[in-house]
Amino acid sequence: MTSVLLSIGTPLTEFIDDLKFVFIEKDRYLQLLTGFLNTLKITAGALFIGVIIGIVIAAVRTSYDKNRESMKLRGGLGYYVLGILNAVCKVYLTIIRGTPVVVQLMISYFVIFAASDNGVLVGIFAFGINSGAYVAEIFRAGIMSVDNGQFEAGRSLGFNYFQTMRYVVIPQMFKAVLPTLCNEFIALLKETSVAGYVGVIDLTKAGNVIAGRTFQYFIPLITVALIYLVMVMILSWLVGRLERRLRKSDR
């Protein structure tokens, strides 16, 4: 029995010693904590920027698609202004969705913000611009899926176009696109793992730095993977609760 316990205890003791060496010695766990916080900052900031851009672009494109014929018949400056804005939005979507996020990040850091040394803010900008293109298409599809009768009902209540969008269409759109939007947020969280290309100590970069300094790759990289997994599970759980609450409000 004693020999069995010793055979079990030896690997466990070695694993604990490796954990202490990798994370505790020289306070290397602080790097992991810094990377975790930077990942959260970049993700949260990029989400905010992406949602704002997505709402604006989706509103422009759906307004053009839904009102193009009637505005063309009326003519006037508004038709041409909306047409130009729609064309600009299409160019933005084509460029952002047609190029890798890593390239966009490097252009932002080494070209657009070459004078800045704040990699976190540059990461927020780059990932926010990238996310905005995908969120815009998600919102646009959601708005286009709302029946035209809802628009007409809002206008019959005396709402103008923007009030109809705000109080009638967007709440219904949000319920429809919530699962897809959750998937985009999860993808964004994982995409921030390339922020290390521009010198940002994000979660992945921190794990890689610790592995390089200790020559122990299994423990730090598995720890990073588990942290990402837990964050994704928490986000999915929160979205699931929100979906259930929205379904209850429908009743």
C-alpha cells in the first residue's frame, strides 16, 4: 500500500513543483494576470466600438435598401447623400472582411498609429474596426428579417423613421440576432490572442513568454487554454440567461 501511495504521490509532487516553478517563482503569475486584464480590456473596448459601428452601418444600408425606390422617385439631395454613404459602407465592409485581422492590427500599429506606444489602445481600435464589419452584417440581416408591417405599424403610431427603428424594429432585431451576435463576441475574444504581434502582453503572449523563460510549455499554454475556455463558457451562460429573459418578456 505504501509503495502504491508513493508511486501516486511522486508525479503529483512533481507537478506541484512544476506549477510553483512556472508561476510562483519570480512572480511570473503577475504576467499572466496582466495578460488576462489586457485581453479583457481589448475585448470590451472592441465590442463597444464594433457595436456602435455595426448599428450605424446597418442603419445606413437598410435605410438605403428599403427606401431607395421611393427616394429615387422624390429625388433631392437626400437620395444622393444616402447613396454615397451606402457606397462607403460597402467599401469598408469589403476591405475589412477581405483582409486578415492580423494584417489590420499590424497596419494600425506600425502605420496608422506609428507614433503611439500604447498597444492596448491600438488593439482596441483595430479589433473594434474589424468586429464592426461583421456586427454590421449581423444587424443588417436582423433588421431586414423584421416584417415590413412592423415599420408601417410604427409609422401609423406617429413615429418618424428613426423612432420606428429605435422603439419597434431594433428590439425585435436584437432578439433575432442574439445567438449570432454571441458567436461573434466569442470569436472576437479568441481573435485578440494575436495582439502579441504588436508587442501587447495579452493572455496568449503572457503564456508564451512564461513558457520561453521556463522552458516548460505544457503548463502555461494549457493554463491559457483553460482560461479562454472558462471565459467563453461564462459568456455563453450569460447570453443564455439573457435569451431566457427575453423569451419571458415576450409572454
